[in-house]
Amino acid sequence: MKISKIKELLEAEVLSGEELIEGEVHSACGCDMMSDVLAFVKDQAVLLTGLCNPQVVRTATMMDMRCIVFVRGKRPSADVVALANDSGIAVLATDMRMYAACGILYQNGLHAGECSK
């Protein structure tokens, strides 16, 4: 699914990486615990989270994620957005709750990736 489609479906605002929104993601992970995100198999995914600190971007970078969507109306600080921009990760923000946002993406064909055991 293209990041631009995620933007549309979630009625999201692009905070950074406008030039990246035609890129594809293959799966999604909705989580606020970055240790759980590390169990997610690398798969050019999108991360949906309400956690707004630099560790989110560092984790997404390690996991080869292409996009971070901040949910529940959360807006990361400028330094978090700059770190994502430097890492080549698109940053979106939506007012939707994580459960609804994940459900919409799943219903529209973006499925969960594999988790390592």
C-alpha cells in the first residue's frame, strides 16, 4: 500500500517526508512498546504509535520501517520529526485512535507482518 493511501484512509497530516508518500509499505505494526516493535520482522512496514520520543524513530530505523503514523492526535516535537526526516522516514499524524487506524488499514488490505519468536 502506498503511504499516500494511508494518509487518505487515516485522514492524516504529513509532518515530514512529503517526497516519500508515494513509497510502498507491505505491512503494519501498531504498538507503543518499542521492545515489542523489535520483535516485528523487517518488512518495509508502517509503525502506528502514540509514543512521541526519539526512540520511536531510532526503532523504526533499525527495523527498516518506511513510515511512522502518530495516532490519538499526538504530535511529535520538531527534533523527533527532524530525526525521522534525516532517516528517510515519512511522518504522519492522525486524530484516530490506534485501534481504529489499524482496523481501517487492515480492512483496506494492509496486513500484519510476521513476528520473530
